[in-house]
Amino acid sequence: MDRYRILAKIYESDSSLVYRAVDTLNDRLVVLKILKAEYPSPVEIARYKREYQITRALDVDGAIKAYDLFPNRNTIAMALEDFGGESLSVWLQSRSFLLGEVLPLAVKICGAIAQIHAANIIHKDINPSNIVYNPQTGQVKIIDFGISTQFNRESPTLKNPNLLEGTLEYMSPEQTGRMNRFIDRSTDFYSFGATLYCLLTRKAPFVTDDRLELVHCHIAKPPIPPQRVNPEVPIAVSKIVMKLLAKTAEERYQDALGIQADLEQCWQQFQQSGMIVEFPLAGDDVSDRLTIPQKLYGRELEISTLLSTFQRIIDRTGRRSTEMVLVAGYGGIGKSVLVQELYKPITQQRGYFIAGKFEQFQHNIPYSAIASAFRSLVQQLLTESDAELARWRERLLAAFGVNGQAIIDVIPEIELIVGSQPPLQLLEPTETRNRFNTVFLNFLQVFCQKAHPLAIFLDDLQWADSATLRLLEVMSDRDLGYLMCIGAYRDREVDGDHPLIKMRDRLQEQGAIVNTLTLTPLQLEEITQLLADALHQDREAVKPLAELVFKKTSGNPFFINEFLKTIYQEQLLVFDRDRQCWQWQIQAIERLGITDNVVDLMVDKLKKLPEATQEALSLAACIGTDFDLGELAQVGQLSPPQMFENLFLAMQLGLIQPNSSLEISNSEIPLESALVVKKYRFQHDRVQQAAYALMDGDRQQVIHLKLGRLLLANLRKPAVGKNLFTLVDRLNQGRALLESDREKWELAELNLKAGKQAKQATAYKAAETYLNIAKDIFPGDIWQERYAMALDLYKELAEVEYLVGNIERSQELIEQSIQQAKSSFDSSEFYYLQINQYTLLAKYKESIELGLTVLNTLGVTLPTENY
């Protein structure tokens, strides 16, 4: 800081101090932006670093220049260009802008946005505070790139409105995370429209102190047109603003230069006559980038059914206030996107939408998708005020009674709200299941209230564990109030004997309301409309291409998108700049020989990536749909910044999506450390499947084993319990490669723990799998080498085999154990199991006779008659 002489403080926010200063080394005026906190968080440091790096790399007139980023005591500071301007928000505090001032200003702002987009940057926070204007020179520059992105598109997550990055009053609907839309350059057009609205009317499009209400306004309510707020605004200008403020990206302008052209026409008319006559908008609005519309085609009936079901639940006009909707269709048909149409009405009702997904390579983990869904809900609740959090804690504790640990065992994050809970009383399996069901339903009912209804979406139910399906059946059979259960599954991967279909049939027989929506492929008419919208041409012009796309993809929406991206990347679908329209070559596309199988297409696409990116993606596919950079870097034996670099192209191509913001890679040296994204998700199951297929089966086993070993090495003992199923599943997938007896013993013990934990959670099929692996993998004779473990394992396995209906197998295990037992006391445990089973099977005589025999061996004699 010694080189800078501060002249005046010009702004102060919650996180930053901004000063006008002189750089004494070159006698240059600068703006100093300093992090306010004495010890700033890694998130704050990362945001400053991102702002500096993006701004420094931007060499355009329309963006502020960044000169330096340097340490300042325990915090950091940034030196930026000072061209003598003030932000529009400051100007608006003291004056209004006349139409003759707004129009040339808007043209310049639009030009600046065009320059930023041309540099592959999306700003994500265009608003009057971030636009600096010098009326003496006429210069306009955009500032504050702290949340900007270099990715072509981002997939926002649903968050509490208090946690949204950006300025909510000017935020696009998709950026709120409550639209089934990606964020792309169009988000800046909406924010620019809101800024222009403010310049013309001196207020934002929506004004409310309630942040959730403001989110709902952005996603669902049309703003009052500027011309009605300020009659001096010409209708043509008002219509430009309203087009910018359209709820979906497809209805807005497609390119900043297209907006600029319309604004320039308004300005020219105003200069010539002082009036602006209406004209057709967007005449020059054609983008040279392929943008496939995100709206749903051919799903009007299904959307209507989904929304009317939710409305029935809210209004309580149906027979029951709990309903289930199952969405069926094969992979890539658009099931998840359809369900996300519920975001709007749920936001309007101040409800909660939570979602979980079953993994195609991790079938055994009990309740995995339910746990994931409620984990996201806990994260939302933890952002509430202390008073509100205390109210949630009180409600949950009342619902739990003394059995809260039953829920924490399945959803560990709940402990963050309610604190540690007393140990559970040991019960018989049937009583354990009944207790879990009762406590879970009480837990669920806390959230299913008129003030905040709950929608829970479980994706890929064809891979669901049996315990989840049983719990879903219990949930849907009870009238819990204000609850909507939605499940999606691939109908080609289930048949009439699949547990999911049997569950659905039982529910319907019991009178539960279960609606099944079966999504069919898009037809030629719908594909034609999609192409007409994407390529901005009439339907007749695109029909030959639509016929080819239909023939190749069979109408699968995911396949259609990937097919179009492929021919675009192969330059068989190109934008003709001279004619200002899209051109394609049908015969050349046919000669390209694109496969008719979507997974093969994705594999071919991945094989064209650099080897380092292919390797990163295939390793990530072994981890799961969601993966973490730190773990991926470890298994790939690279540093996190190196692995991030290898993933960057995959993010740009939309194969994977960042699930977190840029962060510093090393908090110990924040200024020197690189910025990385730490959490990711595969764009689609088909992409993960293709990435997994890049590896042969032997290497897959090696990587799974390596991942398991890394996780085991990184976990401390208390953390193993929370990650037990993930850990054991990874090690099990590579167990054939284990050579040392020590590792086999350790894995057998871990499987025994997992089996017992699954049994405690009433996930008996999963418990059976884990316990059988524990039995089979143990090297040598377990009865001779680990007698105590053998007693424990065989007792648990015999009990679980009975619970899943394998009665003969259970009896065999009991007989083996009785023969191996070293004492009457040890064998009595297994006799007790046998007596219980005889009783449950109504073999009362055999049960009594066996009981008398066992008691006799223990020295207790009872009469054999008249007992």
C-alpha cells in the first residue's frame, strides 16, 4: 500500500472498501478496492482473485482495466483503472436521465456487453452499481467481475434466496436456480433489460423486501411495461425492454449486437425527429453460435398433469393430500427436465423442492437418493436465521422423541440441526422396521405443511434399493398432507417383476393415488419446430434436416442435442456470415456415419478429447455422478490445479457441470494459489456411462480399489460411519485384486459393519449383500481364525436371510453355526433364532420342543407335559 496515496473513500459495502487514490510510481489515478475483513474468508479471497484475473485478461474498452492485486496486511487489495466516472446507481440518487441521455448510454452499455461476450465471459451481475459512466467524456465501462464465468453455460443449483450470488433485483430467472434452464449469455441481457428499466423509470422492474417473493416475480410475474410507469418512454423502447425481460432465454434477444442495432435505430429516429416510431424488433438479431432451445417440446399434456397434481395437493381438492407421480421413459427422454417445471409453483407456495438420484454403479447403498435429497434440504435450513433454525430444531425434536438417531443413521446431516441424539434401544427386526417407518413419517410431516409444502423427486428409480422402495410405499400409503412424491425411471430397464412396478401396483390396489406419465420420443413435427427455433428459419426450410435428425436419433431429446452439437463441431452446420443465416449439408452429414446409439456417439465424442481430459473423465466416472476435485486429483496422482486444467475443456463442452464456485486451491497461500472448481456433476448418465466405457473392466476394478483405499486412508474413525457404504462399495468393486490376508480381513470387517448398519436401517437386501461378501472374502477358516467375528457374522446373516425370504438358507447357516459353536451359551444364540423362525412360520410344536431341548442343555429342566 505504500506506493498508493489515498485521496478519498468513494464507496463502502459489507465486504469492500473502495478508494480513489494515486499510484505514486507512475502518478496515475487508480481505484483501490480492498477486502474489508481483517481476516477474509477463502470465499472472499477467491472472488477477488477471480475478479482480478478475468478483468486483467479482458482487453476491451467496455470493461474496467485491472492493474494489480497485492497483499494488504492480513487481507488483499486490487488496483483498478480510474477514468473519472461514477456508477449509474450513484448518478440515479441525484438525478433522472432523459430519454435523449438514456438511448446513447444504452447503446454504449450494450456495446460493452458485446465485447465482454466476445471474450467468452458472462458477467452475471449487470446492474446500475456495476456500470460506471463519465458524462464529460461519454465513456461507459462495466466493473465487478467477481462472480463472472468463463464457461459457456452453467447449471445453477436451487438455493435459499439469501445465498444467491449477484444482485437479486436485476437477476435473470434462470440465475435464481428455480428454472429448469442453464445460465448462458442471455442472463446478462435480462439484467441489462432490468437496468434499462431502472434508467427509464427510476425503479427496478420488481420492488419488494421479501427476497423469495422477488425470486417468484422474476420467474413468474410479468413486469409493468416501462411506458405505463413513465408515459414519456416510447412504445418501441418499452417493447425492447420487455423483450429483454422475457422469462425464458429463447424469447429474449439472442445477441448483444442485435440489441444494440435496435437501440441505435431508436436513437437515430430520436435525433432526427424527437420521436420514435415502432418497428419490427430483432431484425438484425442473429447469433453465430449454435444455441439449442431449452424449452420443452411436445410435453404440454405432461406438464399440465404435473402442475395440476401439485395444485390439487395444495388446495386439498383431491381424495388425498399426498400423491405420487411416476415419470417413465428411456434415458435422455427428458424426465428430470419435465419434473423441474414444478420450480415455479413451489416457489410461489414457499415450498421446498428436494431431489436425489440413484447411482447406476452403486446400487447397494440404502436410502442413498433420499439421504441426498434431505441433505440439500438441511443445507437450505442451515442458512435460515438463528430464530428460524431454533424453531425447526424444536419441531424436529418433537417429531423424533427419543428415536432421532434412527434418522441420523440414514441422514447424518440432520445432526447439524438437532444435535446428538440418545442411542437407540435394541429391538427385534420387525419392531426396528416399524420404529424407523414411524419416526421417518413423523420427520417427513414436519416439512409437509400448508405454509411450506414439500415435493421430493427421486431420479432413476430403476436402480433404487429395496429399502427405499419399501419406504416410498409407506410414504405414499399415508396421508401426510402437502406432500408430492415424484419418481422417474427408465421403463426399458424394468418389467412386471421389477420391485418398482410391484410397489406401484400394490399402492394402486390399496387406493393410493399414483399417476404414471410415460414420455414418448419427439415426433417429426416437434423436431422441425425445435430446429426452426434454433436456426431461426421457417419450418419448410429445416424440414429435410429435421427428417435426418429424426431418422438418426429416433426422437430422443438428449440424442438430438448431442447430434446437433456433433454436426456443428464437425462444421457441417455453419453460420454463413454473408447471408446471415445457418447452412447445412445433408449428404455430408449422412456420409459422416454418425452412430445410431447415443452412448457410442458420446464415446466417439470423448475419444476426440485430449488424452489427459479423457483420463480425468474416466476416473471421475468411477467416483460417481457427482465427484470432488481433491479425490479425483489424488487418484489421478496430480495436483488439484493440474486436474482442474484437464477438466476445463469438458466443462466448456458441457460434458460436466461445475457444482460449486471457483475457490482457491490452497488456503494457506491464498494469493499464490490457483483458482479451481472443487465440485462437479456429469451432465447426464449417458456421459458418465461413456466416460466409464473408456476404461476396460480390469482397470475399472483397479481404480475402484484405489478410490476405496484413498477414502479409507483419508477418513478418521468417526467419519468412517458416515461414509461407510460408499467406502465399502468402492472396495468391494475391486476386491478381486486384493492379495494380502490383512486387507481381506479388514474388508470383511467393514462389510460386516455395513451389513449391520444396513440391517439397523431396515435395508435387508443391502445387508444380505454386504454380509455375504464378508463371509466369502474372509481368507481361510473364519471359525478357526476369528471365532468371535464368525459368531457375529453368521448370526446377522442368518437373521437377514430369513428377513429377505431365504428361509432354507437361513436354516443352513443356523445349523452350521450350532455345529461350530464352542459352548452351549454360544449355540443358544442360534437356537433362539431358530425358535423365533419356527414361531413366525406357525411351527409352534417344533418351537416348543426345540426350546425345551436348548434349556435342558443349559441346565434348566421344564416339564414336557402341561407346560
